[in-house]
Amino acid sequence: MSPSPTRPPVRSASGRARALERLAQVFEQFPALHPCEEDEAGLDHREAALAHAIVDHAIRRWLTLRHLLQGSLRQPFDGLEPMVGAALVGGATQIFLLDRVPARAAINESVGWVKARRGKGAGGLVNAVLRRMSELASEEFLESVDPLDPPRDALCLSDGRARKLTREAFGAKPWARLSQQHSVPMGLIERWRKSMGDERAREQIAHVASRAPIVLNLEHAREGFTHEALEEHAHEHHAVFAGGANALRQALDGRKDVWAQDAASAEPVRLANDLLPSCVLDLCAGRGTKSRQMALTWPQARIVATDRNAARFEELSRVAGGYPNIKPEPFESIGGTFDVVLLDVPCTNTGVLARRREARYRFSDEGLGELVAIQRQILRRGWDLIPPGGHLLYATCSNEPEEGEEQTAWAVSALGAVLVRKRRCWPNGLANDPAGAYRDGSYAALLQRA
């Protein structure tokens, strides 16, 4: 991502400064955020970790921080100059959400960074606001709070604790307070209340603020799989890996029968476990997680896997190298018919918002409508690739009925599909629950051509 033309191109070796540079980009783009790798060039390990923590916490709790900062601003937060906004968000993130960072250090570096780029006036504003934030954040932590009814004078954290505040800073109205505390837009909350009902909507809002653990699919582990970092998971075929990304890479090195996959992500393929196909197509394979799951579920089948995105197809081809029955093929060359076609379609990601930190902000009814149209195009394309008696397996990681149940009904009506079975997995697990209770959300439907 190229820097703003108004921003100095020189990179700092400070983790805090690098985080503020990234947050200035976020401020400019918000709410149209998309996944992006953090720039760690020139940073040592500790500074890179600090930069990543600041950016990650800031994006996850953007609406929470905006609410707290707005109380000490005379102008609208969203109208601030991006570097000023970045300095405020980055400083507030460290003050409220990173309990090992001294507030004085967070304030001093944020002020110095913005002063060097936007002058003395910007530095004075950031200094005054962040000092008010440090006065609001006490050193006391509550070990357990109810995330479904969060307090007005404490800030809920992703580990189940809450930082005590020196005054009531969150709204008196319960739904507005849930939005402020868990950083979920009110438009999404109102939509969920209508489609799910208040009780489930409240759980989904609080779930978004939880920390998604690394979950392994052990269903096909041939030689067993043990590791000191393994913890139990509520699903019998899965386990939590608590050792971090580097340890995970070492643990899975050379293993083709164990991989990272949330329980909800594995459910669509399990929906078709009783089939015995000889030729399968994964039309939207991404990086190949479900392709490898199908390769071991149906070892007798040839799994053709493809994706339109060049980077994902390259990764898919690398992953497929360890599986003799997976055959990557360019999207443009796909033809013929297949016993089973899997369509893991692009969607709003509202079932995986705890993992996809930015997706909640860019959600809109207009964007949903565009995705529904794309999904129907993919459904038609997949339908043309199955013979009579063949099966189409539709999957999405969305909570929205327009992308799940309503798409199934459309396929039955418009394509003449026969619904064999369907399954809805709701996201599960709150910040104060054990990691083994965590699950993403998904929807899947198995359709047959009569």
C-alpha cells in the first residue's frame, strides 16, 4: 500500500511510529478497510511485535476508541486530519488496551510523531486529549465482567477482563453501549436484531470482541497428533493450539493430515460425508483448506481446485503439492462435469468478524446486495458443471440469511435444485469463555440435480 503523498516517505525503526504511520492510512480509508500485511521492514522483533499489537487492537476497537476520544474533542473525530487522528487512536490504544505500556511513553511518542509532521498545534491537541484519556483510564482491572451487559465505567478487554475507568464513559442505552464497548456498527446491530432476535444478536455482538484462537482439524490425523501447546476444543475433531504461529509452523512441518481450520469452516464438507464421488471441483478454493479436507475425506476422488485470484491460486498450487489427488487448474480452463462441486463463495464474512477485524466496518446493505448477485452468478456457473444426480455444495461464512437460507431457496426455485440438507453454525464463544468454546460462523447447503 503506497503512503499518502503528504506523508514523509522515511520509515522509522520505532514500533510506535510505524504503527502510527499505518493507522494514518486506516484513518484515510475507514470504513472501507481490507486485509493488509503489516510493514515490519527495519524493525527488530520487539518493535515489530509492538507495532502489530497497536495496529491490531486499534482496528479491532476503532469505534470504542472513537467514542472515548470524541468526549474530549470539540470537532467531529471523523473530520480530523488523518495524522492527528492516527496519533490519537494509537496513543489511546496503548493507554486503554495495552496494559504493559506506560501512558507517559505512549503520549510522548504520539505527540512527538504528529508534531514533527503536522506542527506544534497538532502536537498540542494530541497532548491535551491523550492526557485526558490517561486520566480516564485507571490502573485497576476487573477480572470478570458480563460482556452481554457491559458496565458504563469500565472498558471490556478481549481476554475477559475490563479496565476500570474513573467515570462513566459509555452510553446509558444498552444497544448503543454494546456498539461502543465491542466496536460493532449500529447498522449491523439493528440488522442482527431483526434477523436473529435480541438474545442471539447480543451474543453475536459480544462474540466479535473475543480473541479467535488457532484451531486445528485433527479428524484425519493418521498417526495421532500430540503437542504441549494443544488444548481441548468443544468439537471432538478439533483442538486449540496455544503455542503461537512460529511453534505451529514447526509442529505442522511435513504433516499433510493436520491443518489449521475452525470447526465451523469444516462443517460444509462434513455435510457431504456420505457421498462417494470420483471427481470433485473446488471452484472458489482460496488457499486450499477445504481442498485438502476433501482430499482426505474422499481419497478415491480426483479433486480439481481453482481460484480466480492469482495470489491465492499460487498458494493453492503450493499446498496441493503434498496431496496426490488434488489437481490445481486455472479458472479459465475449468470445464466438463463433476460429481460434486463445492462453492465456498465470497461473502460479507459476518460469521468470522472476530478473525476478520476490518469486515464489520465495511458492511453495508448495498455491498451485501452486490455480493448476493455475485453468489448467484457463481451458483449458476457451478450448477452448469454437475450432471443429473450430481451434487452442489454451497458454503459461506456469513450470518446473513440473504447469503445463506435465501440463496438456497433461490437455487431451488430458479435452478430446480433439490435441497438434500443444510446446516447453520452460529459463532460461539465470548471473551470470558475458554478458548475451546470458540467457533466461527458458517452456513452450508447440499443441493442435488434431479
